[in-house]
Amino acid sequence: MKNEKSAIVINSIKKSYKSGGNITHAVNNISLEIPFGEFLMITGRNGSGKSTLMHLMALLDNPNSGEIFINGEKVSDLHESQKMKLRLESLGYIFQEYALIQELTALENVMLPALMINKFSVAKKQAVSLLKKVDLKDKMKRLPSQLSGGEQQRVAIARSLVNNPKIIFADEPTANLDSVASKHILDIFKKLNNQDNITIAMVTHEPEEYIYASRIINLRDGKLNEK
């Protein structure tokens, strides 16, 4: 399965872990196509393989076998340095724990991915614009410890967008937030998806969040079940 009109295509992906004499099939022969502009939610119980699947699609982990295509290009066989370049230039990431650098201000955290690919001339302007977009224009100079959990996650969203990716991966981005902050985050995602046509693949275990998705898939024991 390869479709140049799809943001992501995975063919027969497998990922297993060996512990002692036991083998756990975290992702077991999954094939999936994600069209451009889709808001996909990946669901399942703890241990179902949903985060592992997303990490494989996002090039944060390597499959034991299978193929991964991003924007029509086969990426599963790239060297690690090539994958790192692709991640920085074309993909955005948002994690449950925010993953902000505590010694940097909100503005500096957002600028960082742009600086890593030598976008020195536009990094600050782009970061300022994005922090305004996520309603943090008055908190750009604050450290993460001076921000609430919801505000830190909004900084992480702005950081994920600084290099203008067309695909964003979000691994349980609302898990540590209250219901008000969670809704704010999901409303931002929906706006990015609807207005900016950004493809979003998001892992969640919260059924009330399903209304934001254009498609939901469910994993059980490393295997795929469409909802």
C-alpha cells in the first residue's frame, strides 16, 4: 500500500519486545493509511500498543519489519541522521509530559526546533506568532515552572508548529490536564486541522475526546480494529 495522496502509509508493521523468555507483540502486523488533513485518534486500553504504533509512525522508534511512507516517500529504511532531519523539518510532536526545557523561557522553547535547522532569521518572529496563536502572548518570557500544565502544553503545541509541519503526532496530550485545559488544547488541535489542514495523529484513552476526530481506530493486543 503506497498512496502519494496520503500523509502516512504503513504496511504490515510489526514491533516486538523480548523479556527473558517471553515475547510481547506490541504492534502486530498493522497496515494503515492516513489521508492528508485527517484528525485520527488512536485508542485502546493500557498495553494495547497505541503509543508504540504512534512512535513507529512518527519515526521515534524502529519497526522489526514493515514499511512506513510519509508524504509518499519511504522513510522506514532511512539512516537515523536522515530520520532526525525529517523529524525536525516536516513533523511536529506533542507529548504527555510537555518535554519543555526548564531553563528556557516559553519563547526560547518554541524557537529551539527552528534554531536546530538554522532558521535563525525567522525563529523568533515565528515563535512569537505561534505563542500569540495559542493565547500566550503575555507569557512568552516565563519559564515552564511559572506556567500551568495547560499553558505548558500550549507552549509545546507552538513548538511543534515552528517549522511549519504538515503532520503532528500527539501522545496523550491531555492526560495530565483538567477538563477546561483539555478542551482548550483540543479546540486548538481542531482549528489547526480544519483551518490549516494539518494532519493530526493523536493517542487518547478519553472517550469524550472522540468527537474531535474525523476517524477513530482502536488497538487491542497490538492489532487494529476500526471504529
